[in-house]
Amino acid sequence: MASRFGTEDPVWRNDYGTNLRDAAAVLTLAVESGTTLIDRETLARVISQPGAHVSTQEAAWSLLAANAMIGAMPSRQIAVNGAELSGPLLATYEGANVQVIENLSDAATDVTLTTFGVPEVAPAAGGDGYAIERLYFTMDGEPRTLGGLKVGERFVTVLRVIPFGDRGRG
């Protein structure tokens, strides 16, 4: 299995598949079906490797695998700020709040904490293999800016996508 799910160079496949996508799909199906014939730990390691950009297919199947594994997880005794949890926790905290996460059991427990926010300064324009340019026009074809738009006003947006190299177009 290790050689099947090793690294791969970007290639064009008609089904948009990659080894990462396939590993996540097999893990999802194995967990949902309850089979013990598939090495779930190896597949979980394959899809949990930190890496660069993931495709929509890879992200979707990885999310499905994570969801299936959450449902099949044995209950762990975790408390957040002294309140014991009975399952996964999704919470939003504003500002610089401190959250105390406590493992109430003797078993080791992994916790995933995600933070996000809006940057105070917009990041520099960039991309992963492509440059994207946005052009705006009135309905008569005259160039326009986005300043002063009114609700219901119509305009045309042209996206110009320029690849930085051969990306395996079919």
C-alpha cells in the first residue's frame, strides 16, 4: 500500500484523481462499511500529511473521511473550560479568549484546533501556478471600477487566467 500512495507528480487524469483523493475515498468507505480488512491507520497517515495545495476532489474526500472517522471514534473524555464534552465540538470565540482543554481519561487524545480571521492588511496577490486578473466593464463595454456600485447595478467581470507553465491541459 505504501508504494500505491506515495508521492506523485501533477498529471492529467480524466477522473481528477490523485493518490491522496483515492486514499481518502478508500478510508471513508472502509470506516462507513465497518470493514477491518483495510489498514485505516496507514490511509489516515497518507491523507494527514502536511502539504501544499489540495484539489477540490482531495479536500472533499478528506473531509468525508474525517467525518466518517469522527462518527466511528470511541468516546473520549474531554473538558473545555471545565465542561465535559459528549462529542465533537464546534465553537466560535471572539477576541483573545483563553480556552482550557483537559483530557479527563488515561488514554492519549488528539485535539485539532482551528483558528481563522480576517487579516488587518490584505495579503499580496498570488496564486498556485496561475495568475488571475479581474477586469470590470459596464454593460456597454466601457471599463469601470467597483467604487460607487449601487444595489442591482449590472456590470461585466472578465477573469483572465494565465498559467505559469504547462499544467497538463487536455
